[in-house]
Amino acid sequence: MGAGHTHKLYRHGHSPVHALPPHTKLVAVLGFVVVVVSTPREAMWAFAVYGVLLALVAAASRVPPGFLLKRMAIEIPFVAFAFLMPFVVPGEQTTVLGVSLSVPGLWDAWNVLAKGTLGVAASVLLAATTELRALLLGLQRLKLPPLLVQIASFMIRYGDVITDEMRRMSVARRSRGFEAKGVRHWGVLAKSAGALFIRSYERGERVHLAMVSRGYAGTMPPLDESTATRAQWGRAAALPLSALAVCLVGWTL
């Protein structure tokens, strides 16, 4: 479990953002998201400023815009949900391009889109500048319960293992001429899912026995004892503090 695994969300680099300790970046992103969520939806200019702040962080981290945009595609289901809100939320109606839309629904859709997009962008930036193992070190440094850190560590490691197992099973099916084309093939896919579950469970049992034989007693040794300097905390705090100033102005105007 000590080996690092580079995830496709991570982009290797040597920028000032990459160099920050992971726990400072976790606190900064959490603080930024809390501030964004706390901002009144009517302060539309504030969300534009938040976007500029994230753009500055992306520029400092030397992460290409295309890299970020591709990985923000995870937000598409929420975007689709937001676009439905003006049609289903009751309340005062207005006409836009000949279509009757709900005014509260429009505000709710804007609220979801603006805050969700900024939150996803901040999370993608965090993942792009911090390795997964470093994120676990950061969680440990922030005194997250050790059991949760272990669960997250195993999930990251064996998520890739199970994905590889699924890929091998898919190759095996195709090599035997199988190709799912309709409902009549769902039975084969269901059996494959059952086989994958059994293989995953058996592999987990083998891994647990191997860990116990090496002295595992329910706890993992500390992964990191490093600390962050005041200067590093100050650089990490620049984003949430700037966002907080914008949020306060948004509430007063």
C-alpha cells in the first residue's frame, strides 16, 4: 500500500501549487467551496470573480485549460438537472424566447450551475496538482480518523485492480465472439458481474491474510510526519481568504 499510483486526474508538474503540502491545499479548497456555497445567488458578479481566482490558480499551477475542461465533464448530469428546473419548479412565470419558464426555477438553476461548476473546478485543480497518495497523507495530517484513511487508501488501490479485472474479462468475452447487442445478452453480463464480485471478494481475502501475516493488527503505520511552514499556509490561504472577502462584499451590497 505504500506504492504511489498516478491517476489520470493528476498532471505532473513543478509549479508553486504542486509544491504546497497536500493538507494545506485540502483546507484551502474546502474553505473556498464553503465560501462559494455561502454566497448569495443574486450576487452574480461574485461568481465571476471566483472564476477569475480559480483561473489564476490554474495559471500558477501551469495546468492547461483543456485538461481541466475535459475532466469537468463529470458535472454534465448536474447540468442536465439544472436545465430542467425552470420547467418543473412552481412559481412566477416569465417568457424567454417564447418559452414559459419559472422565475424561481431560473434562480435555482443558476445557483446549482454556478456553485457546482466552481466546486468541481476547484476539486479538479486539487486533483491535477496533488497525487492520490499525497492526498491521503494530507488527510492523515489533518487528523482524519485512521480507519477512514485506510478505507480510502484501499479503495484507491483496488479500484484500479478491479477495473483491470473487468477489462480482462471483457477481452476474454470478445475473444470468444461475444458482443452485447440487446436484452438477450444481459444474462451473460449479469453472470460476468457476479464473477467479478466473487473474484474481488477472494482477492480481498488473500490480501487481508497477507497483511495479517506481515503483522497488520487493524492500524497502519504513520505515512507522513511533515509539517507546513507559515509561508506555505499563507500561500494556500490566499484563495479562500480572497473568496471570503468577495463573499462579504456580496452580502453587504
